[in-house]
Amino acid sequence: MGKMISEIKEQPAALERLLKGERRNIAGIADRIRKLDPAFLSLAARGSSDNAATFGKYLIECENGLTCSLAAPSVHTVYKKKIDMRRGVVIGVSQSGEGDDINETLRLARASGAYTVGITNTPGSAMAAVADDVILLRAGVEKGLAATKTYTCQLMAMMMLSASLAGDRALLAALDGVPDAVNETLAVESRVREITERYRYMERCVIIGRGFNYATVKEAALKLMETSYVVAQPFSTADFMHGPIAMTGAGFPAFVCAPSGRMAAPIRKLCGELRDKQLETVIASSNPATLKLASKAIRMPVDCGELVSPILYIVPFQFFANFLSVARGLDPDNPRFLKKVTKTL
């Protein structure tokens, strides 16, 4: 069994370790943030971690009512600009904890008066040294180059922090059921494997979602670009209708992330429009009416609600990226030109 496929299946256990091992630490960090009464929060990340940060932005603003931005590290590292970070919280997200630009962003934010937190899978990393406090993902060593279990653990860490910050005991209790839900979701493997061969020669596609799952489609696109070299473009459903839909047509592959929740109705409407335009749609959903609109349907076995859905809905796309890479005669564990730890400024 390859590294990527193995680590996809390790996700329930990794999430369980995070829940058990970091609950008290995250509660303490949330308490310090509450006492600070921050004016804003900023998330700094690259790659898959940046996709997790996109989810974090939606989460913090929707659930905690705090203005939350995605940091532009080059403002600090290239343009050398100083920003007043007093009464701010800056969270760096990195599986390795060794990204120079993210760590420099944390260092300068701390020097400018911000409270800083690192979210990383690597104890003893540079990030752990530079941040005021650290949340360890506890995912175990990720040997595959494409992030899988560290990504879902990043999502979980942000949910734990948000729920603790809000004092939302119901959500904190609900998170305990997520590892089992992910374990059930692994059952989509056979269906994803079944449909993959059809897309063996696919050179480009769009992946569409919205809201909390905008992060999901960004991460799904990244996985396809990394492992299968497909030109995969992620869009929110709203942005897609504002121009990019014009580049599609009959037979154009469109992958759609369609969980339950507030975005379900507008996404279902879009799926109907894509069918009418004869696009080739692959839809992941638990809703029978939405699945009927698909060229190829992936029925999600669990509906945990919109907030938790990004952890579940990335799973079929992780499987698809792995199987498509193999079908194309590639190695998903060794993509060309890439390294596990990427350092940029």
C-alpha cells in the first residue's frame, strides 16, 4: 500500500489523538485569547495549510464574530513593512513548522505586539520556538508528500480552538464523533476507484464549492495538481458564475462539493444548470436530489452538518487524486519537482 493511500486511512486515528492530546492545551490558548479581547485575528500559511487557513477564516468570522484575515507573508519578508499588531492574534499554520516566511511573519507579529500561536505537526520545529504557544497536530509522521492527515488535523485544530473560544460545549462534544464519521466516510473508496478510470486522460477541470467548503475545493484542486499534474481550478459557486463558466461546455469535467447546510440549495441549483449545459459533473453529496443531477455521483455516507463537513468531504477527493495518479502511470508519493518541506520567503 502506498504512503498517500495509507495516510488517508490513518485519518480517523490521527484525529482521535489530536482530540485527546490537545483539548486542555487548546482550552488554555482560547482562554488567553479571550482575556486579550483581540481586535482581529490573522492566519499565515502556505500550500495545504493555507487551504486549512481559508476554512479557519470562515470559521472564526462565522462562529466567533472576529474579523479574520489571511496574512500575506511577503509584506513582512520581501517588502519589509512593519504593521501594528497590538491587540491582534496571529496564527501560523504549517505541518513541518519550518516555513521561513510563515515563521518570520510570526516573529515580526510577536515583536509588533500580537499574541502568536503555531499550529504544526512537528514538536521542536522552528515554529514551536518562535510562537507564544503551539498546538501540536499529533498526526504522526506524514511520509507521503501530499498532505492528507495533517490537513484534516489542521481543520480539527481550528474547530477545537473556535469552539473553545466560543465556549460552545455542544460543538466540542460533537467533535468527539468526527473520527468515527471519517472512518465511515472511508467507505467511498470503492466508488471513487470505480469512476476514476473514466478521467484517466483528463487534462483540466474545475472543482466547485462554497462557504466552509471553499477550502475543500481549493485543497482538492491542489491534490490533483500535485499528484496527477491536472490543471484543476477551484472556484466558489458565486465566482464560477461571474465569468469562469464561459470556459466550460459540453463534456467539460466539473467536480462539485455539495454538503447539507445553508449552501445546499444554491449549489443544487448550480448543479442543475451544469447538467443543462451538458457538463460532465462528479458530485459528492449525501442529498439524493442533488446526486440525481450528477453524471457520476459519490454518495457521502455521513451527514455531520455543514460546519464539520470539510473534514469529511475532502476524503473522496484525496482518494480520487491518489487513484488518478496511479491510473496515469504516476507515483502519488513522489510527484516531480516537489519536496515535503518547502521553504520560501
